[in-house]
Amino acid sequence: MAKQHPPRFVRLVDEARARIIETDVPTIADRLTRGDSFVLVDVREESEWAAGHLPGAIHLGKGVIERDIEQTVPDLDAEIVLYCGGGYRSALAADNLARMGYTNVASMEGGVRGWKAAGHAMEHDA
């Protein structure tokens, strides 16, 4: 069951969503299957990442992504797709990256919950 978020948080996310690009689980699954080149970033907490993540993703948690993105992805025009548990934190992070000058950032609506619900595999680090 999806977590019920507080109204002020939802309002903040809705405002961010009005400014960003969103993509969806089927699109990202197809792109990964085709081997398309883009940076897939998991912005969840470390414990969430450790429990499983999308194949090929890197981890830059919501608490550090703004600080660490320039070193990790220095190209402001690089295609970046962010995801979280359901698409809320990734929307906020996408908005911040756009404000930092990144021109090709999207948030994956539905996040890990949508990914799992669609029956897609998760990766686990050894």
C-alpha cells in the first residue's frame, strides 16, 4: 500500500512536478532492455538501496545528491533519470538538479513500488 504523505509535502512535490519532466516505469524498463545510455540514479536512503535497486543504477541519496552530483555527473547536459520509492523524493531532487543547471533530468513516476508492481527484477549488491 502506498504511503499517505502529509498535505504540505504533497503540495511541495506537486509544485516541483509542474517544473520537471516525468517518465514512467514502462519507458525506463524498455530503455534498459534496449541498452539506452543514461544515468539512472536511486535517491532513496542507503538502507533502501541495500534492500535492492534497479539494474544499472547508481546511488546518490536525496540528502547528498545536490552536494555530490557535480563530481559524479559533471556534464550538465547528461541524461539523468532519478527514482525513489514512489516518485516524490525523485521529483524534488529533479527540480533541484534543474535549478543547478542540469538540462536533461527526469523523475520516474511510481518509483521502486511501480517497478516491482510491474514485475521487474531488482538488483542486489554482493
